[in-house]
Amino acid sequence: MSRPDFLSQLPSLEELLEHPRVASTIDRLNRSTAAVQLRGAIQSLGAEVSRRAEGLQSLGAGELLDRLIRQLEFPRPTTPSRCVNATGQFFLAPTLRPPLAATAIDAARAASEGFCQASEAATKTAATLLGADAAWVGCSHPRALATVLEALAGGGTCVVARGDMTEVAPGLRLDEIARRAGVTLREVGAANTATADDFAGALAPLQSAQLQSADAPRLAVLVRDRVGSSDAALLSSLAQTAHHAGAKLLFDCGRARLRNDTPAYGDTALSVEASLSAGADLVIFDAAGLVGGPVAGVVAGRRAAIEAVASSGAAKLDTIDPAVEAALAATLQLFQRPGDLRFNHPLHQLLDAPIENLRTRAERLALRIAAGQGVGAASAVERPSAARGGASWAIRVEPAAGTPAEVRERLASLEPALLVEVEADAVLLDLATVFPRQDAVLVDSWGGEPAAEMDPP
């Protein structure tokens, strides 16, 4: 049997939707969701036939139908999968990060195809870009922060602003990290503000203890992005205060942009480079933040402090995978030409998308989604976007049946999953975080006008 003849046995989408066995599933999922899942099953089976038609020739039409329906009836395994993020939020959780640049993916793949040794490419590139003496990389931002605290203040005290006593990651507070690192935190200041005098007042008695004993506990000052993120003068003053007391000044930059010449968009915080220039001994930042790299924590700064971190026992338990390191190095190298980031860096492509392009796409997609089943109305709406430093455009969809929360759950169960926002009586599809190539998924998820008939983006 030839491949075209074999493919002709595949039932059409309409035939599948009318099959008695599909009826109960349609009642559970609704018709548009079932159509999207069945369309994907047909495409997957067609691709499999194209790869190995000879091995499937023994399947009859009934068996083909049974195979397609079983993919609809049984839930998909809960394995990592791609999704379309239409929430407008670039950083939703540690488990959801923006896509990597093509060069980073290629670097990780090359490092994974055979035996691979760890290299210093990422640390050397980070140090060069930031004007630091040296750098070190850990497997995640929280782990890197914990390693720094244990290496430089373990058994001692770290002075921190009360307003910075927040979560480092969902469910993981700073005080828990410090406790595990053997560090005592000394809180200063008010809920949202802390001055250099507040830190000096807390450091004075600790400094006296250090002067009286050669074995005095180690001392550090930690500033995080909530209190000191936009105040270079405060950081500079804190550096003088900390160094006068014999303490190391550590600045946790979180997801901050990398350099002063990196486009800021809606980010008002100091860049990692500016934080280091203000006098911090070490800066810690999240490589999966505005750097747009893989999940990793990067530490940069003075050589003596970096060597103390890298040689610590905690660092030996926080070794980054060579493939991740390769992806990080490739990502960091893109920042050597900041003007090209909007062309070769996916995160910056989204952040830099012209507002007029977003409006045009939203209006076009709203018309097609409005034709879908289960859609009461769909319209293009403008909404603020803090990440973009201005506005974005979204499609506001009012379901004809079911609550917006129920619709959100249904969309999240698709393959690929579609993540959306819920607002009052509608679902919002924010295009700030959707690539033009993903527009067809938005339409298909609602059973709207087929992607093949859509205008090119």
C-alpha cells in the first residue's frame, strides 16, 4: 500500500466529531477543545505514517479510528511541555521561563551530544561584560544566594533591610535560606525603606566585637532589589559603611537587566553593572530573568570574594550542568552587541515589539476567535504593561458557556497549553508574551477560523 493510499484511510475531523465514542468526551471537554485535540492527533498520526508507512500498513480503518479516539479519551502524561503564554506576564514562576535564544539552544545541544567538560566561558563572559574581577555560576538564583551567604557569612551575621525580608522564590523566604546557611540575619529600617544610618547603627556593635576578637564571626550586608534597586547613592553609601565595619556588601539584583546599555523597557531598577560599580563586593542575579538565559544564578565581583565562594563546600554542592553553562555563555555573548538583542534574543523581541503591531494582530485575531464555538464575543483591547514600560494589546474573549475560570482551566489542558488571564466575565489573551508564529494556536484553541486561512503575521 502506498503512503498516499494509507493516509487516505485517516478519518476527517468532522467524521471523528460525529463518532458515538467521541460524544461523551465532547460533553466533558466541549466540542472546540475536542476538535483541537483531535486535529493534533490526526497530524501526529499522519507524521508517523510519513516516517514509517511500511510498519503501519497492517492497521485497518477501524484500528486507525480507534487509535485516534484513544488519544482523546485518555489524559496526556504530565511531562514537561511547551506552552503559549498569553498572560502578558514574562516571569510567572520558576517553572515557566521565556524561550532561549537559538544560539543558546545550539550550544546546549552541542554540549549534550557527547562527553562534555565544564568550561569557564560563562564566568569569563559575565566578568568581562560587568567589569568584574571574576564570576561564579550556580545552578539557580536561590542556590547561588545561599552559597554566597554560607561562604561569606556562615556562622556570622548578615545585616539586611526589613523590607528585603521577602521570598527569594515562591515558598522560599530569605530567613529560611539564611538559617540553612548558618547565618543570623539582623533586620534594620522600616517596612519599605532603610538608610545608611540604619545599617551603620546595626553594624557598630558587631564591628566592636570583631575588633576585640580575632575569631569574631564573619559579617556581611545584604541589599536586595526591593529596597536598593534604584538608588545608586544608597548603595555607594552602604559600601562605605559596610567596608568601614569590615563587612562585605552583597547585592541581590534578582531579575535585573545586565548592563547599562541593555534596553530598560519598563525596568526602573539599577542594572547589574551599575550595582557593581556602586561599590558592591558581590552581585548575585538570576540568569533566567531579564538576561533571558537558562535557569542559573550568577555571582560577580571582587576576586577574593569570588574565590571564597567558589572554594566553599556549598559551591561544590551547587555545580552547574555543562549544557546549561554552555547555553548561559551563548546568551551572555549576545549582550556584547546590545543593539542586536531585538533581532536575536526572543525575550527582547517580545519586549521590543512595536505597539502598533500588537494592535493590528489583536484586531485581526479577535475577528477570527469571535467565529469560534463557545465564544460569546471577542474584541481587541489595550492594557497597561509594566514589563514593556507602556502598553500592550490583548483579545478580550467572553465565553458563551462556562465561567472564565473554567475556560482558563480548559485552555491550560490543551497541547500546547494556553495560559491566559481572567478578568471579571472574560478571558484575556495578552499578545505581549505571544510570538506572531503562535497566533494560530490562539485561534485553534477556540475553534475559530482555521490557521491555514489566516493572514500572515
